[in-house]
Amino acid sequence: MKRKYKKTLELIYKRPVSGNVQWPDVEALLCALGAEIEEREGSRVSVTLFDEVRVFHRPHPGPSTDKGAVASIRDWLQSHKIK
């Protein structure tokens, strides 16, 4: 795994939840894990990974991912043993 993805994973797993995780980095990490990302209505993004579909809101106007979304992504990755 590339160093950039490891850094993003470290931010996702950081306690307390980091408010400094950039959405483009999250998308790149998920793609590296084999995710399929699809645009939905508005700012919604559908992520298909581990034969599951999750829908997230792309942050706007800034690139920082919401803490709730970071926690949700962390729990999802953790449940599939991604560290």
C-alpha cells in the first residue's frame, strides 16, 4: 500500500476522530482497496466495496470530511479487518 494511503488510514483511525481528513484522499484510499465510486444526486457519492454499498455526502464547500463520515468509514473498514 502506498504511503499516502497509509497516512489517510492513520487519520481515519485516529482517536478522537480527526476533522482534518480530506475527501479526495478518502476516495483515493477506497479506490485503492477496490471500491467503485459513483456520483448520485446532489453531493451524494455511492461507494461499493466488500459487496456492500454505502452512500456518503461529498463535503462542500471545503474538502474536509465530516467527523461522522470519518467514524462511519472507520467502522466499515474495521469490520472488514482493514488496518
